[in-house]
Amino acid sequence: MNSVQQMLYFAWQHFQAGQFDQAELLFRQILHEEPDHVDALHLLGLIFGQKGQTDLAVDYLQAAVRLKPDFAEAHNNLGNALAIQGRFAEAVASYQRALALKPQYVDAYNNLCNAQREQERLAKAAAGTPQPLMPGQETEPVKSSIPQILEVARSHFQAGRLEQAEQLYQQILDMDPDHVDALNLLGVIAGQTNRIDRAIDFLRAALRIKPDFAEAHCNLGNVFIIQRRLPEAIECFRQAVRAKPDDSVAHNNLGNALREQGQLDEAVATLRQALRLVPGFADAHSNLGLALQAQGKSAEAQASFRQGQQFKAAEDHLQRGNVFKANGRMAEAIACYEAALQIVPDFVNAHDNFLFFLQYREGITLRELAAAHADFERKFGAPLRSTWKPHANVPDPERRLRIGFVSPDLHHHPVGYFLIRCLENLDRQQTEVTCYSNAADRDELTARIQAATTNWRDTFDWSDESLAEQIRADGIDILFDLAGHTKKNRLLVFARKPAPIQVTWAGYVGTTGLSAMDYILADRYEIPPEAEPHHVERVLRMPHAYVCYEAPDYAPAVSPLPALKNGHVTFASFNNPAKINSGVVAVWARILCRLPNARLMLKYKGMAEPSRAGRLVQMFATHGVDPGRVTCLGNSRHVDALQHYNDIDIALDPFPYNGGLTTLEALWMGVPVITCPGEIFAGRHSLTHLSNLGLTQTIARDLDEYVALAVSLAEDLPGLAALRAGLRERMASSPLCDGRKFADDFLQLLRGAWRKWCRQRTAGAGSES
């Protein structure tokens, strides 16, 4: 092997396969070449731990954390090795250091609790799950709040660590005996571990406190099913359905229990309702097949069985595609989504994934994207036109507007970042804002967004039909989709046309394909006039940027140009590895070959995993780039990610899918971005950001010019240093960061669209929008 990176890649493959002897040999070779190679030290420590050689494990892991004090995983693994040796005080300190670096590190929480219990500190631990300590704090555990303990407990439960989850739920009950979520989940755990009487006691206790707790009714019904107490199970499932009519799982459970009880007609009707709520519910298809078969309807039963099997097979393809996507292998991912759609053409989740990740494909055109999105309209949008109803909104062109935003991303997410300044600066005399949050994720940005709205609705467990009816009941005039075809979207709500004007914005990268969507909010750079025919929606153009950026208040100061200290230029991309395709690598390799001393830093969640890093490094090696010139970094706290920009000189934009928020963060940190705009919406994010900043000299017309711009900028260090020094101030005073102006322009566009609707409505036009 000719490089440390290549040896690391193959060593990691052996390690994952459990071939520890082969992995150990390669890690030792790496340390012979680079004695301070932290990953090799860390993984050798794990290997010796697996072999029971804990003295060596501790030695190697201690060496790793000495070289890299912020290596949370190594601190956790060192704690494990120390605990095996019975050195619990030292193990506790290691776990606490891991948690100080990575506060949501569930394994470290669990390990810390176990180590403290072994130290006979159970009395102190019962007062509250130990919390991560910040550097400089004492090592004594502090009290946790119930929400914090609950979050950790749920993580254990979801990962199948039932004993750890049970301990934490019981701790919550010690603090609050009437905590219904803890009672419910303790009942589930008792049922899964065959302690049936205990399960019934917990679940009944939860229902005494909260009689309409649909999930607890369902769980109690499942326990009765285990005991073959069918009448009691059926009554539990009926209670669940009454409490939550949109719950497809409750309908499925009720239908299956009715089938087993021999009440076949009601079973079939109930299972069909479950499938109306979730058409791709494979278990409900199978259960319906059993009920139909019991009725003697063998042909219908076989059709239902086939559908269940098809959805299971399609789901398998979908999950494989997601794994490929996470590893940046977009061609394979797209092929998996296409395979899922060949099995079940109306599998909406697979179609969403296919459309979204099609934007990453090399050579994709607007025409191809328009055709693919039109297929979504034919399959899912057009059949729902029969549900459209006239809108009762008063057609007064100057009245206060009721604006709604539907999104799963109203938290620390690009959508949340782009939305907040607009909301906080909207004229409250002219607008009433309602947010429909389609996810349980909440943080301090969620609190700010909620404070900037008139009404807030948590809708993540609502059916599409129920949410559409609520939007109608709220009298929303202009409804925004902030997700498009991304995860947890509610496009099938928009397909029901609950609001007279519907707009897609910020969360997706182009047309939704839905005829029910009236407008797309963009600017002249994202959608130039020649691109309009490829969008179903009419274009509402902001006069400047189509989004507004708010830099976090914890963003570090911009450093002097790193190249002046390092003696070489460092290029970087902090974009999703899914965007780094073979064409991107080839162009970036041309730049590195033109500048033999330059380095490239790639950073993203999971990017540092040896399998992913090895694959990327090998792609560059095929173009003659020494692996030692490419560094791959993984996830970190946001403030630390921003700090890394003080180690780089020039950012390189991928294609055909550009950076969005990534580009804005680079610019805020004083790092210019080289981009080559493409045809599609996703390929023009950096164009709009740089144009609104007035930094057009880093926008290339083609890939040859892209290379030339990167090289010329790298060769002019005085000019690069001057550009860096003034970039943040330049950005702060640009339209990119002017929240008040953005909100005023935004409202003016909406007012114009509303006036148009009012004119059409009062004139008796055939179309409301």
C-alpha cells in the first residue's frame, strides 16, 4: 500500500468485519509511518479491548485522547476499558469528559450511570441522571430535568436497550409519579419482557391519569392480545380509535383483533380505514388479506396479500437507497428509489426521495426534472382535485392577511434560519401568522419562531385530511410549503387545496409539480425567465435574495488569512458528501494538481468515518492527488464547524447541487466561494448569494473558468487576505442580511398575489387563484 489513508481504509474494513488480527497489523503499520495517528491509536485500543488486553487498550486510548483532547468517542471508550479494570473513578471522569464534549452522547450517559452505580453512588444518581460537565467543573453529578432524562430514555428504548430505558423511566416516576409517558413506556417494556401483570398495572395507571391517551389504550390492547383476552383487547383498540381517529395503527390493531374474534365485516371495514389513512401500510394489507380470506373472498385476499408484499419489498429498496445516499453514492440510491417505484408506483415516500435526490445526479436538466415532477402530479395530485372546495375567505384586498407556514424544520435547520428574520420583521398590523409544525424537534430557535407567530399548531401526528381541514378552519389566505419533496413533507395536504393561495419556498429546490401550488418564491438568479416553463408554479420574484440570512451570535471572529501562516492555501467544502460526485472530484483535483502545495478539507457529518473518508480520498488519488493532501472531518458543534473556517482560505462549491446555507456561512466567516452555476434551481444557490453580495468575480461561466478562478485567487495572497478582511462587513450590509427590507418586500409580493385573487374572485373568474 502506498499511503496511510489507503491503509486506514482497508484496516477499517477488516475492523468492521471483526477481522481484528488483520486490522491490528495495518494499524501498527500506520503508526510506524505516523506515530501520532489518532484514529489508528483509538482503533487499536478498541481491538485490544475486544481481545481482553485491557492494559494495552488503556495505553492506546490514553495516547489518543492526549493527542486529541476533544475526541469524545475515545474518552468514552477509555472509560469502558478503565471500568473493565475496576478503575471506576477514572472511568467516571472519562465519561464526563466525553459528555462535556458531546452533550447528547447516549452511550456515554448510560456508561456513566453504570460506573457510578458500581461505585455505590446509587443514592446520589437517583436524585437525577448525571449531566455532562463543562470543562473546569467538578466531577460531581448534577440534577437533570425530566425532559432531559426522558430524551435519553427514549434513545435507549428506540435502540432496544430496554434495561437502561426502564431504569430511567422508573427514575422519572420517582420524580413525578403521575408522568403518563413514563407509565406508558414502562408498561410497553414490561410487556416486551413478558411481565404481563406489571405491564397492565402501568398502562392502567397511565389511563387513569389520561383517559384519552390513545397510545396507552393501544399498548394495553396489545398486552391483552398476548393473553388472548380478545374482548378486552378490542375494547382497548376501540378506545384508541375514538381518542385518535387518524391513527392507522389503532385501526389496524382493532381490525386484526376483530378478525380473530370472527367479526369479519367490521374487521374488513376497519382495516380498509387503516389503509385509507396510510395506503402503504404493509401489515394492514396483510391483515386485510386474512380477513377477506376468512370471508371466502380468495381473489380479493390474494390481491391484498400481494399489495402487502409489494410494499414490504418496496420499503426494502427505499431503505437500501437511503444507506447509499448517506454514503454519497447517489447513482445507486436513485436506482433503489426507481426500483421501489417499479414495484409500487404510488409509493409516495419513494417518489419523494426519488425526486429530491434526482437533483444530485450529474447532468440532470430542468426538462427532466419537470417531467419527473409531472409524474408525481399525475399519481398523487390529480386524484385529490375532487376534494377541492370553494374557499370562504373574504375577498377584501387590503385586509389583514392570514399567512400559514407548514414545515417539519422549524428549529436549527436551514429552513428555520431562513424563516426567522422574515417572521420577526413582518408587519403585525397587516399579517396574522400560523405555523403548522410537522416534527417534534424543538430548540431555542423553535421558541423564537413560535414567539414570532400568532398561532402555533403541532401537527406531526395529524392525517393529511385533518390538517387540510384545520387550515380551512383557520381561514388561511396564503399557505406556504417549506419542505417540498424532503423528509416529513405535507405536500398531499397542499394537493387538497386548503388555502386559496399556496406557495412553495425555501425548503426545496424547484417545482413541486403540484397543480394545486400557485406560486414559487424565488429571485431573478434562482429562476431566470427562460427557466419559468419548467415550473408548474408561477414565479414570485423577490427583488434581491430569495432568502434572508441571520448569522449566529456565537460565530467566531474572522481570522487572518490562514495561508500566510501555513505557507500553503487550503481549499474546503463543508457540503453533504452526496454532492461530491465524480465530476466534482475531477475538477477539484485539477485545481490541486495546478497548485502542488495546496490542501483540501472536506467536512460533514460522518465524513470522517474511515469507509467514507477512504472512498473520497481514493477518488482523488485516481486523479493523481496524494491522499495526504485531502483531510476529511466529521460532525461537530455548530460553533466548532464555523471555527474551522478560520483554517481555510477558499471554499469550493459542488455541482450540480450547490451549497445553500453552507455558502452563506463560508462568506460570513470571510471565505470566498468559487461557484459554477448550473441550469437547475439547486445549482444556482451560490449564484444568488454571491450576486447579492456583489462578489461576482468568483462566479465561473464554465468548469475551465472555475479552475482558473480558484488558481488565480490562490496565487494572489495579498488580494485574498484583503477580500477576507472585509467580507463579513460587506455581507452584513448587503440584502442577504437585511431582515426588515426582506420582510417588507416579502409582504409586498404577498399583497400583490392576494389582490389578484380578490379581483378574480369578485369578477367571478373560473379559477380562484
